[in-house]
Amino acid sequence: MRDVAVVGVNMLKFGRYPDKDVITLASEAALAALKDAGCSIKDIEIVVSGNLYQSNAMIGQRIMKEIGATGVPVINVANACATGSTAFREAYMSVASGAYDVALAIGCEQMGKMGLLGAEGANREYSTEGVMGTGLMPGVFGQAGVEHMRKYGTTQEQFAKIAVKNHEHGVLNPHAQYRKETPIEEVLNARVIAWPNTLYMCCPTGDGAAAAVLMSAEKARQFTSKPVFVAASVLTSDPYTSRNPAMFDINTLTKNAAREAYEKAGLGPEDLSMVELHDCFATAELLHYENLMLCGEGEAGKLIDDGETYNGGKIPVNVSGGLLSKGHPLGATGVANIVEIVWHLRGEAGDRQVKGAKAGLAHVIGLGSACTINILKK
Amino acid sequence: MAQETATEKKVNPIVPFLRIPEKYPEEPAYFWGVKCACGAKFLGARTACGSCGATDKFEEVRYGGDGEIYVFSVVHQTVPGLEAPYVAAIIDLDDGVSVRANVYGLDPLKPNPEWFGKRVKMFTEKIRVDREGNDIIAAKFRIQS
């Protein structure tokens, strides 16, 4: 495998775009990333497009018809919430393998106000929802958090602190869907969605798009003096554990991915300047502190208590605002957190810039499950 | 002429791993599954073992309805038409498999770490009728007194 650089990135502010369709959103992000890379669609040799809810609708090819149908290979990817990050990884693999020199990864999604994921269709007469437990995401991730409570005595307040932090971070991010602080009383007093997760501890639905241009290190030199390198790009699925699938296991596959990514990158968690991780719910972020080895087993509660994951702390996590504040248009999410890290490594992240950022880790989980970890470095 | 009588209504389980005997409810419904020679246990049928990959080492097993609460959430916001809040738990059955379940006999407004490990017992009841008029039976759990 050869070295791969991310040369151009961009994203649309996450939010709601009722007057645009998903192809328009994706096209705008793709063109902005091409411009950032200083290249044109004619330089792109392969396109990987991530979109979940319209994954049967040839989104990638439709984007190409909008921005330049050059006839190159186009791959459409769906991998639950890890859709965008899987698209990025496929683009990375295409270049790292030596098959192509320049690849474009696009992630897009238009969710509108679709509400609870999985609730659609759960009304069928043989649906088990609310009869035999829950399969709705807030409850599933609620249970994952409660498992941490059981093991380590973690409290709802500690989970709530994650939401406080990420909303505070989001205020400084012009690309975030929500830019409003939520003090801890507000988080704890908000209506419960699925205990221990209250409203502000759940990410919103929304629309968005993000794109990245990847090149071989050699090719990248022709286009940029500030390449960001992909130090590791890892994808795992969930190995057998005895309670899965009754209880989804979001931990084992993340731990496996982290171990592999650190090894491939030749870096450890202590070398990271920042982490963008999959905080679909506040409970999830706390678990991933341990899964990504940002602290020891059972120490995640203390890490947030000590404020070490704020921007300026020992290891800033989700300075973009994370999914909780920045938003989570499924297919766009995984590409957008690559975009975020690239901006920081280039020193272009504005008010939220992580000082002296040298290396960053992007983590995504798609339930069912897929986990991607991409480590980027200067 | 008398019209032909409608097809006899059936009693259907909500999930394939809940088995309803012919003489239900006199004979209770129960969870069933397969056990692989490697030790892995599953609810319902499997094409191959999710743990070791073996295809020919399964034996069918009937699981008892006793177990304990491993973890839980309390779901407040849910699909329209469902009664909420409800305690949605993962139950570890004594026979070595885990199942998603609603648990009754706890105050959903007071979620509590004391619920961990609480003993529960399975019961079944009719929850809905399907569009063909068949009864749908679900398995639920209540706290053992």
C-alpha cells in the first residue's frame, strides 16, 4: 500500500434544506472540495458516494451527471451511520492500492424531520417495539450507557456532561446545525427520550453533504503544499459476542478498529491532537473514550469530570460540536469528520482551531455494526 | 346455502423463536433455539454458527423463562400508538441466551441501578390481532416476587 493524501475537502453546513434535493447538496460539496484541491472533475479517476436512505437510487452517478459525467467508475456505498466514512475508506483503498491516483469521496443525506430512526415501519402488526424491548436508537444506546453504569457506577450526570461539552463546542462551528449552549440543568431537565438519554443527549436528524479529494502522495505534490496524510484507514464489523444481536455491541468492534488503526499509523492515543468520534448519543461518546484508549477501562467518567475532552484539554473530543450539535445527516457524517480534522491540521478551523494540531482520529459506528477509524496526520 | 366457514384463526408468535404449542394456553409458550457444539447458543434457527462457523453441530434446545435483568433503558418517545414509558431491558436467561424484553413490575419513572440483576420470569399474552384475524402472542417479563 502506498501513501495517500487528502488534498481537498469541504462540507455544507448541516441543517435543513427543504428547497434543495440531495443531489444538489452533494454536488455543491463535491465542487467545493474539488476547488479546494485545485483540481477539476476531469482529474478524478474514481468516485465513491455514500448515501443511506436513497442507496438504491444511484446517487453517485446522478451527482456526476450534475457536475461532470466523465464516465469514470462510480461506487455507491451504504453502511448505516458509517456510510460516509466507508465511502472515504473505499476511495482511500482505491488510491492506496495503486489502482488510481485521484479519487473523490462524497457523503450526502437528506433526512428532513424524519424523527426516530427505525420508528418508520415499526407500526407493523408483528413489530416487537415496545412489546419485547426496544430497537429504537435512543433506547439501544441508552442500554449501552446503562451497561457502563452497571460496570463502573457511571451516572446520568456524567453522560449529560458530554452533551454540555459538545453543544458548547458547536457554538464556535459555523457548519453546525445547532449553535446553542445547553447548561447541565437544561440537559438533565429536558424531556427523556430513552433513559438515561434526554433530548439534548440525542443527535438531531438533518440534511448535509461533505466531500474529500484523495491523491497518491506523489500526485498530491502537484496540487498542494499542505497535504494531510491518511496514516490509517480501518473498517471492522462486530465479532461474535454472546449477547449480540439481542444487545448490539458497539464496544468490541471499536476496540478492534482502534488497535489496528494505531498499529498501522505507528501512533498511539497520546500522539493525537484531537478526536472526532461517533456521539450519536451522549452515552456513546463516554464509552468510546475507553474504546479508543483515550483513558483506561472504567476511567471515562473521570475524563469528562476533569474536562479533559474540551478544546484545550488533554485530548479534545468533538470540537466540531459532534453529532449532538453539528448534526448527523447519516451519509454525510463520516466524510464531514474527515473534513473537520483536515481543517484543523491545516490550521484553518477558525475560532475552534485546536492549537498546534498534528494528528487527528475520526471514528464512526454504523449500528448492526460497522466501525471505521481514520487517522490523519500532517 | 350456508357459506363456507372462514378459515380457522391461528395463534401466531410475534417472533420466530417463541414457540406456541398446539394446546396453548393450557400448555405455555416457550423460547427455543439452537446450541452449537462450540457452546454458542442462539434464539431460533441458524444456518450456521455465528461463533465458530460450523454448519452441522446444532441441536435444538428449549429455553426456560427464568432470568435476570442485565441492562435496561426506559423508552419515553416511541412510535405512535404505543403506551410509554416502558422498561426495555436485555434479559440474560438462566439457560445462557439473552433476549430483548419489556419488564413489568418496576416504576418506569424511577430507573434505578438496583434493577441490575433483578430476577424476572417470562409470561406470554395476546398483544394484537393481525389483518387476517390471527392472534399475535408476545413474550414479556415480570419481576419475580
